[in-house]
Amino acid sequence: MNNMQYLDNDTVHQLLINLTKDEAISFRNTIEQTLAEFSTGGERQYQPNPSAVTRPNGSRALFRPFTSNQCFGAKLVVTPPPRPDGKKDSLHGILILTDGLGNPTGVIGAEEVTGYRTSMNAMVPFSWRKNVDNIVIFGGGMQALWHTRLILTLRGSEVKSITFVNPSKDRVDALIATVSKENEARWKSNCSFHFIHTSAPDFHQQVETRLSDIDCVFCTTPSKTPLFPASYLTKRESSSRQPFISAVGSWQSDMIELDPALLHHAIAVDGGYNPVTGEAQGVVLVDDRDYALLDSGEVVQSKCTAEQMVELGQIIALRSAKLQSVHPKQVEQTNRFISEGFVVYKSVGVSLTDLTAANAILALREKKNDHHL
């Protein structure tokens, strides 16, 4: 028990917010390696299925177990029941880790780890994109905050504007104040921040106008209805710059952020490419195909098939030449499609990334402690 560490959310936050760009890229590489091992390295079969339960009072708990040769553990995240006034409290939870013998090695607050890990997951395909000038983020909570931080950490010199879409002006004002202060101290990006209120009389017109030439869209909400019509993004000429769309907020089949027509467009789009089959048709990127087929509202409602989805881990392995019988032209076409094509990415979470992220954070803490000795 002497080797067990307890890290609360404040401690985790301080470790992560102070990572340099190179350290953040190293963390992203860890996530990439984990996704590749999950999709192509045989690790999928050793990961128990996540499960969720909703209590009669409206509280919801998500259980995510994970395993490796060296570690075992699980994450528990609780969504509190709605308050009498209808407002919602923040999610809370913990990660519990043991070594390969079952000895406890760490108990970590789940909020910051989950926020960082999920956002970094979305940064993997984002890092492949050629154009990232103008960005829209739907949401204003922990995910929106960490998405913004990592966007500025990794590509802040390229980003010109980030627009937040949310029903709470106060919340977004606080988010912008936070990242603006952090940006001045850390990333020095010239990015400007903007806000679109979902209750504005001309809300749909504002969003349609903003999305008409946007480079990247990040959706980070627990929505149960699509956040905008697919047509706001699909009207572009095939020769013009195409967008990258990421959705991380919906993790159950009754949640949905993206119009199913967006997924159909991504599959049928001109100039698409399926890295697995080699066919000239688009795909929907996912992190876990099996879980997405069951628990992603977007995939369920669009009736996408397994063959129409490609996992990030498969692309990572293909690009790093770890897949057998891969022709250089396949890599070239894959890189072109994922960097410039109309790409939709739906993340439902891979439990194994919780394990590797948590272990990376424990290693950061030990490294910091060693420096203080």
C-alpha cells in the first residue's frame, strides 16, 4: 500500500495544464499507440464491456473496466439526478488502478482525466487535418474546455478563431476568460473567441453562416437531438475545403449530437476512401466499432454498417506500416482522405485509454516528485 498514490482532480489538473507542447504530443502518441493496440494488436478481446445503470431518481452510473499485462482497473463516473429546479450538477467519479498482482497503485479523480483523455482522443484525427483555421465547439463544459486547451497547445499558431455554441452565456464567458488567461501565459495563440447563444432569435442563421466555411466542428454535449442540420455542412462544392466533424458527447443510444444525414454524406462523399477495403468511398471514423454499433445514437439512427466504419487504431497502424500487405498508395490515399476529406469522427470511448492515460499521469506525478527530491 505504500506505493499507492491518490491524486485528486486539482492535482491532475496542475499536472496536465502545465504540459509543454512536446509533452502533450507524447501523451497523444500514448493514446494513438493504445488505440492501435486495441484495434489491431489483440487487446480488444481482453477488455470487459462497459456498462451503465440509471436509478429511479435519475442518477446514472457508468462502469468502465480495463486490463493489461501489467495493470488492472476500472472507472466509475456518476451523473447526479436533476435538481428540483431542473439544473444539473457536474459528473464525478474515480479511477482505481492495481498492478498485475492486484495490489492498489492509484486512486485518481475521474473528471480531469476523462476530460483530458476524451479531448486528446479527438485530437488524434484533428492532428491529421491540413486546415484548422476556424473552429466551432458545441458545448461549454469540461470537454469544451479541454478541447480548447489542447487545440491551442497542439496547433495554436494555426488557429484563427474558435466559436462556442451554448445555451449559457455566463458559462461560455467563464470558459473564454479561463482559456484567454491560460493562453496569455502558455500558448501565445492569436486565436479569437466568439459565442453563439442557442436562444438567439436568429440562432439557426448564425450557426448556418458560421458552419458554411468552417474547418473543424467539435461536439461535446449530452444532447438527445441533433445539434444542427446536416445541410449546414454538406452544401459545399466538392472542390472547396471540406470539414472535419468530431462528436464525443453522446455515449448511449438515446443520445445524439450529429444529424444521421451527416454520416450518410461522409460515406457517400466524392473523393472518399476506405483505408481497410481500399474502395473509393468515404467512411465514418470511430474509436470502437462494436460499441458504436450498439451505443452511439448517431450510428444507431443512421443504420451505418460495420463495413462503413473504420477505427482510428486501424488508420494509426496503417500509417505506421504495422499492417501487413499495405501498399504505399493505400497510405498515400489514406493520408489525403483523413487530412482533406469530409470526415466524421464518432467517439464512444475506449476503456484501455483510461488505463494508459491514468498510468501516464501517475508517471508524471512520480517524475515531478523526483525533481523535488
